[in-house]
Amino acid sequence: MIKTCFACNRKVTGRTDKKFCSIPCKNDYHNSQKVKLGQAERYMLSAMRKNRMILEKLKINEPVEKPVSYLENMGFDRSGLSGLILNDDKSVQTTCYDYALVLRDNMALIYKMKQVHSEQTGSGK
């Protein structure tokens, strides 16, 4: 069986487990794989930053309920969330950095999470 290079499809000679015809081909292949992953990561970070800016514009000081369509019209992307929290009552809330959203019946309950860091470091006086 003739093996071909993963990067350029030329004939590979040498060891039976060899995958690339040369070191430059090996480097090109692995670099192209990193670029593909990097693009997905950049997209997610961009979506999360955009969502946080949208939530920041709402100037939320106490919990507020908004229609999901209102957020989406502002450009909110549900795929750009940074985490999930399972509450004691089995409800799920999503997070976008320091904001939490509870999605129910096309409505979003939005609130800003407490600043835990300053309490943990003892900077409170």
C-alpha cells in the first residue's frame, strides 16, 4: 500500500508509520490545524464580548426581565455565553461573564452577579 503525505498528498517513503513526506509538510499541516481551532475560538470570544457589551448597555442594577427577541434585535447571540449554572430548584441559568440570564418562555431574567473576588481577598473594610 502506498502512503501519501497528509499535507501535500505526495508519496511518503521511509518508516511504515510515517505520515508526512518532509518536516516542512508536517509543520504546514499542524499549523493549518491550529489556525482552524483559532478561528473558532476567536468567533466565540467575539460573540461573548458582544453579548457582554449588550448587557452592559442595559445598565442593570437589579434583576430585570426582557423579551429574548429584544436582546436578539440588539445583536445578542445565544451561542456566545460563558457558562451554565444549575440551581437548587433544577432551573438552569446561563452566564455571560458577570451577568446571569434565566431563559423562560421567550423571556430572559437578567441580573448582575455579585462581586465575589473582593469578598474572598478580604478587601472589604
